[in-house]
Amino acid sequence: MFPLPEWAPNVHPLIIHFPIALLSTAILIDLISLFTRKWQGVRIAAVILFALGAFGVLTAFLTGRSAADAFDLPSEVVSAVNNHADMAELTLWFFGIYAVIRLTVLWFDLQGRRWAQTGVHTLLFLIGVGGYYLVIQTGDLGARLVYAHGLGVQPVMEQAAASPSKPAPHVAPGEAVRMLIQKDDSWQWQPGIGAGQVLAEDFRFALGSFNDLSVEAAVADSALGVQLQRGPVLFTAGAQIASVQAEATLNAAQFDGTIRLVHHVQDAQNYDFLELTDGQLHQGRLQGGTRTIFAEQALDTTAWITLRAVSDGTHFRGYAGGKMLTHGHGDAPDPGPVGLYLDGSGTVLLRLLAATSLR
């Protein structure tokens, strides 16, 4: 693998211009071939460029997905990244199928089939021009990520890493913090001493009740200690959010069981989750009580860690400690609130629970 320039965060920006140039040139040469039917080499050149362009789109798509997965994406750009990825995938499917059709028609053309030498070429040219609109839209969305959001620009990314866009409020020892509700339905909660009352009054229990918990402040850790008396329990807060980033900072070193950061909760049998259990991080969905795993990854659960589940449309990402560990896909869930599910024995220490509306 060749070394990247210092300015390049990944290989994607070095590759992306090749499929654009190949497909642009293919369209132009294909247009010329309509007026030079006797020069068969012009049409052959156009088809070869379409095939190379489709391969270039595939390479750009794969490197772009890898680049997005390598970033700890700020919540403000998650939806923009997913929009760019969805359009890029649509472009890939179009030109992959289009290239196969053009190669097939070219083969018939070289066999002397007259139907492949007349109006079919004009129709295929017009279809190719229409498909090029997808290239333009994909490029526009990608350019917005760089020039409007600063994604991949080193000074911006370094600044984002040094200062989170929505930091949690400082909590003094002995202070309880209620929900901080924002106008877009986002909220965050950093519990302190006396936060048990907040948990009892501001959260809704879809499974179990507040009486099934034993809660007390862990002053040394500036956290809330939550222990199950009976279980399991599932509690949520906030509004119904469609596109969401759910976040929890916790320590499960003294807990033996299952912890789920849940979102899009419909009821106790239907929700999406990012789950910690047996040293594994699972991203999945509970539907009608049936558990489906989208992606999983081994994870050290013996220290403080920040879990973050991002669900935007059909894209699902799971982060732990600022690194993306899971990236799954599935049907877009119905809007729902964010919360926690606990089932096991021992104590979970909780410093932060938050939900950010992405759209």
C-alpha cells in the first residue's frame, strides 16, 4: 500500500475523482459515437470507459465507507454522511448494471445484429446521461461534507476531537441534574447525589419499575450507582425521535449481566439497542420479543466507557470509547425514546445518558 500524503485523512479523496472523470469522458465519447457510426472503435472506447467508470465507482464507494467508519462522526454530520452514502450506493448499482448492459449490447453489435446498431444506442446514451445525474448529486453531497461541515479537514477534525459539540454540563458533588431538554427534542442527563428522585419522576418504565432498583450516588466516581433488586428493567425518557444518537457513559466492572443502550423504543418487546454482554458489544433489534443482531464486536467492559448508538434511516453504527465498532443496516425503525435496559446482578455506575436528534 502506497503512503498517503500528509494532508489526506484516507485514500478516498485520492480516488473519487477518477470515476467522475471516466464517466464524464464516457458520456462525451458516447455522444460522438452517435454521429460516427462507421467508426466502431469510438463506441467500443465509450463502453470500455463506462465499465472502468463503474469499477471506479465501486472503489470509491468502498473507500468512502471505510473512511466514514474510521471517523468518530460528530452528530451534526451523521445524516449528511448517510445521505452521501445512500446516493453513492444508488450510483454504484446504476452504473454497475448499466456497464453490464452496454457490454452485452456491444457484443451483439460486434456480431452484426442490426437492432444493436440503430436506435438502441441513442436510447442507451440518453439513459447514461440520466444516470450521470446521480454522479452529480453524489459529488455535491460529498463536497458539502468537506466544505460545509469540514469532515476530513485536519484542523476541523482536531478541533472537534478536542472540544465535543455538545458537552455534558458540569455537576458539583451533591447536585442532582434534571433533563436538559432542547428545542429539537434532544436531551442529556448527568446524575449526581439525589438523582434517584430524577430517575423516579422524569423516566418512564416500559419494563419493571423504579421500585425494582436500588440507587445511590457514588461520590468518588461522580456517578449514580444502579443495582437491580428485581429485574429486568427498561426505562426511557424524552420525546419520540426518528433519527437519533443515543449516548451513555457507564462502568460495568461490578455488573454481571446485560446492559442495553436502547432507542426507538415502542414497548418492552420492540426497540433497537447497543448491548454489552459477556465482553461483547452487540448492535441489534428486539422485534416482537425476538432478538436480531446486526453487528457485533469484542469489547473490554472492565473500565469506564462511553457507548454511542447512531440510528439514521437504514444506517446503524455503534461506538465505544470514541471508536466505531459496529456498522449494521436494516429497516428504518419507527420513532421512539432513548433509555437503558438492565438485566443481571451487581452495580452499574452511570455518569451520562443523552439523546441527540439528528434531523
